[in-house]
Amino acid sequence: GAVVSQHPSWVICKSGTSVKIECRSLDFQATTMFWYRQFPKQSLMLMATSNEGSKATYEQGVEKDKFLINHASLTLSTLTVTSAHPEDSSFYICSTSPSGHRIFGPGTRLTVT
Amino acid sequence: KQEVTQIPAALSVPEGENLVLNCSFTDSAIYNLQWFRQDPGKGLTSLLLIQSSQREQTSGRLNASLDKSSGRSTLYIAASQPGDSATYLCAVETSGSRLTFGEGTQLTVNP
């Protein structure tokens, strides 16, 4: 079946640095990619929706200049957390719907020290 | 604004028990409702998807029902096993392919 991969699975970075998270669709093309953030013991919150070849649409309260999303190809979407701070530490998950059912990547655990 | 609530927040049962997880949503204008499973530190696995025109879906020991008019869904797990231990999330899809999630039910099945 359709699979979405994420890289890295976990990353630790220092405050002020930038981190790029990759989300790849394997064996299918993902026109639309959704990016979620999940804090401990909480549910998933949609951050932004990206469509291949166009600018991402960000949810209210999500800083587009801080969370840069690029969806340059039908198999790769990236989320870059710029100038990361400890409060950005979270679990980031991408998701797409190749055939109606929503599938999710395995997630990336970001810890900012 | 759509809000999704799941009850209970946590549930611990002995192996073999049948159990029910509840999900409610405030806006009945949904396209579908989906139940997911999330293991610690992992992504989500889709369990069942119920279209707005459907009332239930079954897969193995899992049965999900949907009452759109009352804004409720239940996930029934029969003959629970320790391997069923995980967090179960329900989510409703509304316009713009937007998924709104509940906060989940953390299930522990004790051997």
C-alpha cells in the first residue's frame, strides 16, 4: 500500500539553529501534503497545507516565516523550522490522501535545547 | 469551529474484554469520520473510515459506528488483546480536506 516516509525520525538541535524535515511519498504522487504538530499528551494540530508547485496555506497562529514549507515535487515536501526555540520541541507529522484514506508519515521528534 | 471530544481519556482493561471508545463532534457537516491508532512515538495508522452517508464500518475485531445527526461515533473492540494497547484517535473531515482530531483515548490491555 501507499507509504509516506519522514526523515529524520528524531533530531536534537540547539536553540537558534534551523532544522529541515523531509516527507516523501513512496510509489505514489502526493499533490497535497498536510503538516501537523503534536505536543506531548495532546492531539494533532494542523499547521499548514501544501500543494505541489504553489505556496503553502498556513493555519491561524502558525508563523509562515518560521515554519517554511516547500513542496517542489510530487513526491517530496519539506518543513524547515527556522531559528528553533525550545517551545518548538514537538512531534511533527506529515500526511496525505492518495486514495481517500488519509495516511501519515511516522513522524519526526524535534527537541530544541 | 469543529470540536472533537473523546471519552474516556484513558482506559485500562483485562485481556479478552470487549470495549467501546466514544467520540463526539460539534458540527455535523462532515464528509467522513476516521479512527486511527497511534503507538508511542509513532505516526498514525488508519483503522476505519466511515463516510458521512454510512452508519458503520467493520474490520476484523473492530467496528465503528457513526450517528452524524447526533454528532457521535463509537469504536467497538472485541476480545481485546495486549497488542491493542495504543492511543486511539478519531478525526472528522470537513471542507478543504481539513481533519479535526480528538485528543485520543489511551488504551491499555493487561495480559
